[in-house]
Amino acid sequence: MNDTEFVQRFLDDMLVEHGLSTNTLEAYRHDLEGLLAHFAKHGTALATAKREDLSVWLAALVTEQLSPASVARKRSAVGRMFRWLAANEWREDDPTSLLESPKRGRRLPKVLSEADVEALLAAPDQTDTLGLRDAAMLETLYATGLRVSELVGLTTDALDAGYGFLRVVGKGDKERVVPMGEVALDFIQRYQRFSRPVLLGRRSVADLFVTQRGHGMTRQNFWYIIRRYAGEAGIQTPLSPHLLRHSFASHLLNHGAELRGVQMMLGHADIATTEIYTHVARERLKDVHQRFHPRCGGE
């Protein structure tokens, strides 16, 4: 069989034996035809290709500026093809078994600029019962970098006003102590004094932040709140539930905070998770340089 026939037999087998979807099979076909086109230029065939030949193919994909995810997908399709060839004894080996897989790039989280954060925090009407509650929640979220689930899960005994700390129960029921600034602390205390009693009425709940009906705040409720205020503030950055958490970490690092300290405040078990924010900071610096340096076409 020639290489085109090998590919067709492989796809037929994937359909019959493994029940792959039409979309998956078409993606495989496209990726494998690209490999065959590359092999044709270099005088290589599926039956005789070596690991070095496939390394050259991978390098060619990288020079085409494909995304790491696209390269990894093509590498996966080709690997499955060669495993199939070896299993059916059309080859003695699988040359992709020792082929290093390209590392997938990690998508950088979106963050708000400091100006956008200021606009968001200023959006609630603090003279209103609900507005003061919303302002306290937003200030707390940005001051501490809590997950939204951690924020709405706070209880009244989580706050140590004397020392300016919050006791937070995070993932895996792990408790951590998070410092908060005087501004956020003042907002919480004003909310507890003026808004929370009005919202509760005669009810009694342990939740720190409560809804208009006197129940504990939920993630869904708060997500609606933050989207509404972002719209009022004219924020164009796409929102995510972790928007202020990402911004908190990025802004701390921009202002010189140590990575280990940010890791502890965020409650990350692995510092590698926190390191993504150093990349965000670098990308923002590059963007500022490109836009404003006189030799880079800036203003």
C-alpha cells in the first residue's frame, strides 16, 4: 500500500473499531495529509520514517507559527497513526514513542488595569443599603484575592478586625489567614453596621454577606452583581469569575510583591500556579513599551 492508502485504512479502522466522530476523523485526515505532504518533499514514507524525520516535521510546524495546542493535536494524530501501523505489523516500531511532545502554552488570565479596578470599585452607590454591601464585597475581593466561592462562604466570625485579617476556608477545606487593608476593613465594618441588619431583618444567619432576602450570598448572585457594575463602569475587558482575583495578584507583583507571599495569600498549593501572574506582568510591560517607547512607534 502507498501512504495515502495507509491513511485511509487507518481512518476506516478508527471509525469501525473506535467509533470516532466525523469531526474527529476529518481532523485526523487533515493532520495526516499534512504529514504526507511534508514527507513527499523530503522523500520519506510512513513505513520507513524515523524519529529524526518526525522531529523535522514538528520543527516545520513550529516555524509556521501554529499555536502550541495545534501542534500538540497534530502530534497526537500522527502518534496514533504510527501506533496503529506497528500494531498491525506494517512497521516494526513506533518512531513517535521517543518523540518529545511540544509543551502547550498556558493561556494568560485576563486582568483589569488599575484604572478599571478603581472605576469598578467606585460604581456602587455607597449611600444605598445594597450598594454599600456590594462595595464591601468588591473591596474585599480586590483587597484579598479571594476566590468568589471563598468570598460568599465567609462567615461573621471570619473577620479579625483588630489585626486586619480574614480566616478563609479554601480548596480541600484548607484554612488560611489573609491580610486585608484598612480600606476594605472599613467597608466591611460599615456594611455590618448599616446594611447587614437591614437586609437580615429578624433573621439570623452566619453568612457575612447576605442577599436582599436575608439569605447567604451565592456565587451566581455575586456574578450578576459584578457584571452589572462592570457595565456601569464602562469596562471592556471580558469578565470571568476570577477577574478581580487575577487583577489582585497581577497588581501586587507589578508593585514589587514577592511571589511566595502572593502564593500564600491566593492559597495556591504549588507556586507554579502563581507564576502565571509574573507572565501577565511581563506581557503588560511589553505592551506599555510597545505603545509608548519612541522607537517602537509609540505616542
